[in-house]
Amino acid sequence: MRKIIDLPHRVCASTCYINGLEDIFEWKGYRFPDYFLSVMGGMGEFTYLKFRNTNPPEMVYCGANPKYLLKELEKIIDFKQEVIENRTFRYTFSKIKKYIDEGKPVVAGALDMYYLPYFESTYKKQHIPIHYILIVGYDDKAEEILIKDCTYSGLKRISFKEIEKALDVNVKGMSRKNTIRVFNLPERLPEEIDIARKGLRYRAEKMLRPPVSMFGIPAMKKLSREIAGWSNEASFDHLISYATIPPHIPKKFDNSDGMRQWKSLVLKELGNRYKIPEWIKASAIFRSSGEIFKEICFAASVRDRAKVSKLLLEAAGLEERAYRIIESLSL
């Protein structure tokens, strides 16, 4: 048996965690700007974690865990997700085919890119268990699933055997093996401007007044005070990797802006579209903050703790001002 769901597809590299949901929204008649859902879900923010018995013992993230990003979006946009995780592949695969037969595309992940044949640079070369795809069909005769991937246009194919291996991923706190999602959308979504107002105010609240000091502006200031005591080399590399798109240690730092450029682009586009000058002003501030993050990553690469500390305080001050501008707007 062969079954395929025909739906539009957006190519937008490094947004695999949200790309499938974007395609589903557009399929239902709602096209949002590039990076809109990423920003509303928490990309371009700040988390500082410390654990004695982990490697590295200090971890800095500028992005949002996809698992929690989708939960955040559920609070902002009126949709629901069904999640199946940590079951046998046989059970999960039967559910995938059942959903496809019902006309429901399936987001699968996290996946290990080692088993995805269309990524020639990593296929059978490097284990990277952080990828997500949208499954839109299957072909029993060819023993393949049909998928859409944020990096490529058109359909890609993965054999049944390799998708089984790719789904066998456990990433603590992010994804368990054989995780899939389907999304149930209401008959009508809120208007884009209403989603933007609600989402941006929610993000401002979380950055300015997080429930604990490991998040947001307080976390940036906390790290500025504590980085002088960092002794583990891997902690510096972690900071650099997770401020860079995609996460890696770069030779240059052009893409190491902590996803502030994404936030700046979204705010500028929305500000121009809806004639909201405060969002355009905040956009310019985040663009400046992104340039500082590039300097932070370079300073971290040469282990200049004093420079990282100074730059973090500078970025925190800028972003605090931007979020207060966003927060000041009435709903």
C-alpha cells in the first residue's frame, strides 16, 4: 500500500523542530513569517544551567528545548498536540501509518541524523540526535516513508529500517525514543497580530521575571558574575555551540548571534506590517544584542572570562530595555 498527504512545504534551514508544524499551519491556510513560531516559542532567549556531575558542569542555551517550545506555543496559539514516546518501534510505526491513513501528517523526532541518507555530510559518519522531520506518507512496496525536511524542497525518502534506527534516540530532557507528534488545530486560529501580541508579552514576562534565576535576564547577569570561576573547557565550548546556528564550534562567528537576528527580523516585519513603532525599536535593539553575542562567542573561544562577563552585562542591559518596550504595549 502507498499513501501520501499533499501539503505545502517551507524550506528554512535550522528550524527542523518547528518546520513540520509550520507546514501543517500553511496547509490549513495560515502562513506565518519565517522564524515567527520559533520566536514565539522561546528561541533567542537565555538559560544558564549548573550541575556538579555532568559534562560540562555549566551549560548555556540561547534556544528553547523543542519539547517545551511546543508546549509554550500551545499556551499562545489555540492548538493541541498528541505525543507518543518511549514505546516500541513496532507500535509507533503502526501509529504513524494509522495517522497518515487518517490524513494527519506526523512530526517525528528527535532523530539521529547518522541514519538520514539525504544528509551526505553526516550519513553513516556522525551521530547527531537532534533532528526533526515531517512524515507525509509511506510506501509498503518500496519499504520507505516519505518525508519533508526543513533543509530541502520536495519529498525525501527513508527506508523503514533506517527510520527505526533514527528514532532510537534518548536525549535527556529533550526527547525519548520513538517520539512522534500529531497536531489538532481548531476550526479557526487567532489572527496573527493577536498571536504576536500575546506571544511577545509572554516572552517578555519570562525573560524579565522568570520563575528561577537560571532563565532570562537574571541568568545573563548571574553568568556575568560567575564566569570568572569557570574551569571546564567544555563549558566554554557549550556556550559557543548553543549561541551558533546550527549548534557547533565555528571557525568564524557570523552565525553566533544567539538567534537574536531571528527575533530582530520577526519584530521588524511585524512592526512594519501592523504600524507598531515600538516593535521596530525593539528589533534594532536585538540586532545590536546579536552583534554583542558574536563578540561573546569569540571571547569565550579564547577563554577571556573578563570580556565575556562585561559583554554579557551589556547584552543583558540592552535586552532588558527591549523587553520592557514590548511589555509596555497594551493588549
